[in-house]
Amino acid sequence: MSTPYNHKEIEKKWRKHWEEHPINVNDGKKPKYYCLDMFPYPSGSGLHVGHWRGYVISDVWSRYKLKQGYYVIHPMGWDAFGLPAENYAIKMGIHPSISTASNIANIKRQINEIAAIYDWDMEVNTTDPEFYKWTQWIFVKMFKAGLAYEKEMPINWCPSCKTGLANEEVVNGKCERCGAEVTKKNLKQWMLKITAYADRLLADLDKLDWPEKVKKMQSDWIGKSYGAEVDFPVDGADETITVYTTRPDTLYGATFMVLAPEHKLAKGLATEETRAAVEDYIFKSSMRSNVDRMQDKEKTGVFTGSYAVNPLNGAKIPIWLSDYVLADYGTGAIMCVPAHDDRDFEFATKFHIPIIQVIAKDGKEIEHMTEAYTEAAGTMINSGEWNGMESAVLKKEAPEMIEKMGFGRKTTNYKLRDWVFSRQRYWGEPIPIVHCEHCGAVPIPEDQLPLLLPEVESYQPTGTGESPLADIDEWVNTTCPVCGAPAKRETNTMPQWAGSSWYFLRYVDSKNPDALVSREKADQYLPVDMYIGGVEHAVLHLLYSRFYTKFLCDIGAIDFDEPFQKLFNQGMINGKNGIKMSKSKGNVVSPDDLVRDYGCDSLRMYELFVGPPELDAEWDDRGIDGVYRFLNRFWNLVMDNKDKDIAATDEMIRVRNKMIYDITTRLEAFSLNTVISGFMEYNNKLIEIAKQSGGVDKQTLVDFVSMLAPFAPHIGEELWEQLGQSGSVFDKENPWPVYDESKMAETEVEIAVQINGKTKAVVKIAKDADKENAIAAGKAALGDKLAGTVVKEIYVPGRIINIVVK
RNA sequence: GCGGAUGUGGCGGAAUGGCAGACGCAUCAGACUCAAAAUCUGACGGUGGCGACAUCGUGCGGGUUCAAGUCCCGCCAUCCGCACCA
């Protein structure tokens, strides 16, 4: 009996060996492959088996690429600024710089248990001044390019986190971080003009090999629409109200107009009689929270007392105020066509406003309208000179017609808003701006960066709309970099997304003091070829990173404008019954015990075996026994056969080639769970062959080990050595095995024989048997089960025989 | 409301339109053992039958096809995303 599989000794041995003999070295000749994980924030609770999943997937892929001869860039770092780190520090009563450092140390230790080929020389940490120097530098560049600007406006405010939030951070009216209901607060904010990139962010999605779901989420979030602006004069006044509409074809059907209560003309449109009601409505709207406005869809509104004139036909239509019109989309005012819009229909019905149908439905006018007809399909009616036109055609042509008629213009609109970039919190990059009475907002000169985050004793959020930094007089008071007069520093900090929007560029040149990344290294090693992480960042980090990359490309810092060529979103791992793993639910499975009892290799393989990588999975501790038993059985197979010197039979050669083919195609398809079951199938098969033939040839075992190694690297290296192979199994001299298609095919196959599509027998025939012989063999196998008149005989070589009888 | 994903044994899951349930977990039986664990061998969708076998079976209802988990039409359920964007 040979030595049994001892994961502890083997894993210890090869960890030490890899430390002394790195396997992923850049010899300057190999092509690069950049495989990136979404870097974690250093939470206090450490990793659970769910976190392992993405890291294992990316490491398996990296090692596969390594064996294909690439120099693999596979770095790891820490997204250490931001709310989670700061909230944890507050809870524990430790300064965030201290808790962050100790959390990083702990998580780094845990991550190393995965045995991934991370290159720790590249490690980055967003809170390192040498890193955030460049986060600030990018902000300064954006400021100089006019993309960072200050604006006072009502923004999303989380009363629990005590900070402003970007639109992307508000989920169903609640804070993305803590779940508290988001309110509005009027604050002077730094904004990033991401809208300037809306068109490119939308169009370039086509270039990306990303899951359709994420592309869809981004394009919906950008929300481009095509339509027209139309100018409506206010009856008896000098004012004009411009509305935005995507349905200019229905202009004749406009029977009223609605302005957002926040519209700048809203108050002025009130008459003597309506003033009190209008002011009351505007005030009440301002008090309603987002959640209120979203949940309560019952339309409210107030008539201003004024009328607008439809520029097309001169009709006077009443102007109303209602909070179903959003102030910050389009022009904050809409023309309302109740016959052809659900919301307008509801409003008109409630307030008894006339409804004029302008598109015929099924060729006629509806007698008693009970709901709006919203299709742009049908002939125009009640529409003056437009009568008889097809609405679908008119919808496209109307914007230009209106433009020619001189009371409007063709235009597009986006749902995407500029990015609220200020946070009223301590633990973030200080915004490198000085406010000077004479010069206004002045950026800190680039050669004076980084602007260090000052050490403070009280870093708790104030809740007043000011950052804790505002209390540090000696830091706030400074001089203007332009005129030298006394000036005050900006006290808000950047959001967590600032560092993560560009960190992937820094890895390949992480210690460069002169540039965020040298152009030389950027050209050589970037962009990212494969990005692996959760789907939760679809419209946050992944959108912001694309924006930053495009900007940095525009200023010549880099030469590509999309950061991530290919994206893979792994599913979450949940606890029993699909309940999300969390400390409070007490269902967190720690990898530490599993590594101890089964070894890193078994856990890595089970992380993949647990289910299709793109879907959520339920963790079941017992399942790991299966892969552990497989590794034991395979270990024994190799140890029993390595010195036997068995000559390969035709069957062994065939199985070997088929095995390489199966494993490779499944891996290329990213079907990692079936790669693992494939290993198990072929292990079972080889054990069977060994039983029958007295052993298995060595080459088959060598190829098996070669493919297994990226999944289970320790046992892979050990068996590689046991098989007497030279070097590391990951050396480029030991590439991923190739299959010979001509040697895969079986000469004889078992195929099913069916009568009317139901299998009645199985027959073994030559794979390429001709129809006559095959049918004859099939009929023979059926014997007297075949009764009745044969109507049709179907034979698909290697697949099926089907006899159709009556 | 709109959009997307998913639905297969006790469980996780597998199936280029071609023998549904590979692979694994759990369970049961047997071998080994004084015994247990580990390991090995076998059984393992439902119903009927001692049995070879028959019959039903991939969320539900239709359809296309010699043949449907897979393709088409219409539903249902669960999950996710968006949600008054004019």
C-alpha cells in the first residue's frame, strides 16, 4: 500500500516551495493576460466561503492562462476608504486607520489560504497617501477640464450615515449601505459631470464582452431617449415654458400642461385666487420624501390659474403643478396628452380635464375611453394638417418639423444625472480644493499632492451637512495657492468609489511616484482582460470606472477607453434555504475549519463544484466530502500506477484524448462545475480501466494531473513530481495538454433503438454504420417487439434509430 | 407596471432536438472489523409486478417534429433589476 493522501503535508510543502520558486514570472517575452478580482474592503468580520468563490474562479482561470504560456497579472488590493471601514471603526471605538490596518492584515492572511497566485508586489491600498495622491490628481484634472463643479441643490441624504449620496447609491429610496430611508437635503456639493460621457458610455457598451444583464442595466441607467422640446408661450405673459416630449406626434392632443412644483416659474404662474393653494402645494411637495413620492402613486396637483398656448394650433391649455413631474429631468415641465399617456390619463380623469384622441385605434376613435392608448400605431385624427399620417412615421419626423416651424427643436435626454461626489464623512480622500474669497475654488497644485487626511480625535459624522474636517481650524485655514490670501480648505471628502474607479490601472506600476501609471507600462499591461466579481456593482463601480477610464484616455494618461474587456459575475453563495450568509443570522461558514480538515485543494474544488458559477448557490458542508474522496481516489490511482510502466492501449489513448477535449471545452465555456464532475467521471473511468487492464499508462495520468493542477494546485504539483516530471506543473514548458480529435472517436457505439420515439432496445454498432445495416441491426434487437406496418425508418449515425410504425 | 433570470429525484445539479437524472451529497443493503469510523461493492424518480417488464414523469396548458427538459404560443410561481424619466 502506497502513501495515503496527506493534504496537510503536501500543502505545506508546496506553499514553501512556491515562495522560494515563484511560478508566475514575467520573462518579458510571454504575452500578458490581466485577470482581475474586484478588490475587497477590509471588513472586520473576515472572509466566509462565499468570498472564496470569486477568488477561486479567477485563480483557476489565471493558472489556466499561465499554463497557456501567458504572463498573468493577477493582483490584489484593498478598497479601504469609505463608509464600511469608518462605520466599523466607530462601532469598535478604534481610529479607522488602525482598524483598517488590522483588518487588512487579517484578510490578507485569509486570502493567502486560497493559494492564489497573487503578486503582492503590486498590492495597492486606497488609503495609502502614495495611492490617493493620484485619486486627488485625477480630481484636479477633472476640475481643470470643467468636469468637476460645485452646485448647491437638494441631494439624497442618508440620515443614518449622515452624508450625501449619489443617485446610484439610493436603492428603492433607501441607502445602499445601511438601508435607512433617504431624505433630501440642500447642500453645496462637488459634482462630477459624468453626463458629458453619457453618449460614449452608452455606445461603447457594444465593444464589451460583458453579461447582457449588466449592459442592459447600464444602458437603462443612462436612459437615453429621443424627442423634442416644444416652446409654449404663457397666455397673457412674456414667459415661455419649454416642455420635453418623446411623443411630439401627439401635440394636437395636449389638453393641459404640468410643471414640477420645483419649476422656477411655478410660483409666478399663480393668480390672486390660486396663490394660497399653489404655495401650499409647493411647500407640501418639498416636505415629501422620495419614498413617499414613490410609494404613493395617487396623483395630486393644483391648477395655477394660468394658461399656456399650444404653438401648433393656438389652443389655450391650463397649467397645473404636480409632483409626478420630476424637476431634474428634461425641462421639468411636460405637455399632457391624456388620450395617449397613462399618467396624463389618470391625472385628467381625476381633475376632469378634457381628453382628445389624436391617434385612431383600430382605425377609429374610441367612444368611451377607459385607458390611454399608448401605442404609436395608427392614423392621426383631430390633428389638423397632420390628419391621415401614420403616427409611427410622424413620431420620427415631428421633431424636425417642429424645429422648422420655429417653436421647438429636436433633442435627446438622459436619465443619468451628474455624480454627487462630496461626502460629509471623515474616512475618505480630502477633496484637493481651496476656497478663496478672491479666486473662488482653486485646486491644490499638482506638485503639492497628496493633500493628507489630517489625524483627528473626533472623526464621527456631524450630521449637520459638514464633514468632521470642518472642525479642525488649523487644517481648514490656509492660503490661496493663486493669490496667497487667507483661504479655507474644502472639508468634504470623496466617496468610496473614487479610489475603486481607477485602482486597476495602478497595480501594474504600483510604486511609481511620478505618474498614476507610466504610459509605457499602461501600454504593455493594460487594460484588464478578465474582470471577476459580483453583479452588485453594475451601475456603481463598473459605470464609474468606465467614466474614469474614458477621461484618463482623453487627457492622454492612457491609450484605451474601456477598462474591462470581459466581465464575469459570479453568483452568491448563501446558507441553508438560500438565506444570505451574515453574522446576525448565524449561518456564516468559515473556510478556516474546512481548510484544516480537507485542505485548500478540496475547498477550492468544492467552491466550483457547488453549482454553475454564474448562479447563486446554497452551501452544504457535507458536499465537500465528495471532492475530498475524489482527490483521495485519484491520488491512489496515480500512486498505484506511476511506476507500472503500462503501455497505452488504443482505449487508453482514446479516453485520454476525449478527456482532454471534454475538460478543455467545459473550461473554455466557463462551466466550472462540470469541469469538476468531468474530472470525477474520468477518474472513475480510469479506475475501471486499471481494473481491467492491470493499470493505466503514464501519459494519461500526466495529462490528468496537468489539467487538475489549476484547480487543485498543491496535489497537482505533488503528483507531477511523483510522476517524475520536470519542473513545476505550471511552468510554460509544461503547457495545458492538447487533444487529437482523430483519436477521440469510438469505433463502436451503443445507440438507442426506438419505436415511435420510445426506446425499446439498445444496440452496439459501428459508429459510421450505413443506414441499411443500422436499421437491420436495430430491427434484430427489437425482435418481436416490432409489430405493425413500418411507415418510416430514421437513422442518425452515432445517435439514434427510430422505427415509425402504424 | 416594464425588463431579465430561474423552475428537472430526498438534496446540489447534468444533458450540440436523439436512451432524462451524468457527477456528487444523503439514504439503504452487503464486504472488511470484536465494534465503530474510514474504505470497497451494490441499490437508489413515481406507480404496478416475485420477475424479465409495463406505465407515468423535467412548473401548468397547447403546438411543431419520426423524436421536445431543449424549439414555438399562452399561462403560473420564485428571485433579481428598474420603476411617475413624459
